[in-house]
Amino acid sequence: MYGQLKSSWVIVAAGCGVIVLSGFLCGCEGSKGDGDAAACNQRGIAHAQAGRHAEAIAEFRKAIAIRPDSAEAHCNMGTAHNRLRQYADAVAAYKKAVALKPDYTKAHYNMSVAYRMLGRFADEIAVCEKVIAIEPDHADAWYNMGVACGQLRKYTEALAAFEKAVAIKPNYARAYYNIGVTYQMLGRFEDVVTASQKAIAIKPDFAEAHCNMGFGYINIGKFDEAITACEKAVAVKPDFAGAYYNRATAYYYKGNYDKAWADVKTCRRLGVDVDPKLLAELRKVSGREE
């Protein structure tokens, strides 16, 4: 098939394209000096909730200076670093937290997010496995492990992890979407359609799932259905270049070359390069440049 734009994994467990971490915590209770540590920690949380993450880190450091054994303060500092995209510093803080409190699920989980952003997918998988060992029904950890496996092209393992996620959390639209993406990589296009349909049943305005379903339909020769799916995607997300791209491909196979060229033009306007093979075929069959 010419010119299709494959989908990408939605790679964050709690929001399409947005890093969502386990939140800031309280803590620092227990012995002499803890009141001051707790106050610093609370001020840090207040700063973080107001988006002042650098100020939050300063307060968490004060809390740790008073209570070096506060796993919560280390975890909170890691989360503030994550918010500032200081991922290596985040990992270092989370490691201190889990050294103090080995079963600290939130610190392990947030560390996996930091590893994701560093592109350290094998490390992300290892940390997700630790989360799951502590909390087997942690759907987001299974999900993130699936994404990391996918990034490493371990598609069978990715599929198994996503299926665990939806078994735990049946309304997990992003997991069904990523099951569809994984089926793309495995060349199982009817299953791409089925998984995308499940995602859309849960989240009808899931533009990426509509586009992915269009991709699946193209590969099984259902071009009208592909066009309809892509139209739904752009109705939700008018600047969705991938949907225009896949619709152009479907129009090409339908022989509707004017509409195919119109979608190619839109793709270019949105900054997406079109497969030269598709362009060459369009020029050949339409007898025009654009």
C-alpha cells in the first residue's frame, strides 16, 4: 500500500500527549524537627500546585536537609523535577525515595515516566515490573510497560501488557488504541479495526483511534470505510495531518484523484512530507502535478 501514515503509540498512561504523574504527597512526620520538615514539604507542595516548581524544589530540599530519611520529600522533589523536564534529576530523587521505602509504588511509577522521557525504555520496563510486583493490578504500569516494549519493537510483549491493562481497566480507551497500533506493527489489520472500534466506543471523540481505524480499513481494502473514519478524525481534530494523509491514500485507491491531491496539499500545509511513491503514482494516474 502506498503512502499511509502509521500511527504512534499514545505513550503516557494518564492523558494523550500529556505527562501525568502520581501527585505530590504529604509526609515528614515522626520525630523532633519533623514539624519544620513537614512545613517545608507543605510549602513545596503549595508551590508545585501553583506551577512554581523551582520554588517547590527549594522547599523539598529544605525538608530533606531536616529529614534525610523522608521518602515522601524525595519523591515530591522528583516529581517537581519531572515537571521541569529535569528527568535525570527526577530519576535520582526517585531512587533515593525507593531506597528508603522499597515498596513505594508512586515513586517507582513516576521514575518510569522519567525514564520514558529520557528514552531509556529498558529501564522503564524494569521499573514498571517493580510497580507490578508490588501492585499487580496497576493498570497504568501495565500500559506504560506496553508502550516501552513497543518502542523497543517487542510487539508480542507490548500486546500482552496492553491486554493486561484493559483486563484491569475495561474502559481504558488509550490502551485499546495502543493495542491497535501494536496490531499495525504485527500486520494484523482486521484486528487494528476491532481494537480501534473498542477505543472509540469508550471515547467517541478519540481522533487518533478514528485515524488508526482508517489505516486498518485501507489495508484490508475497505476504502469507503477508511474515508469515513478519517473524516471523523478531522471533524474532531481539524489539523490532524495523519488523517488527511490516510484519507488521501484511500482516495487514491478509490480513483478520486482530485480529492487525493486536495488532502496531499493539506498535509503539506500542516508540515507533513508525503511519500514520494504515492506522489509519483498520483502524478501518473491523474496526469497532473497537483
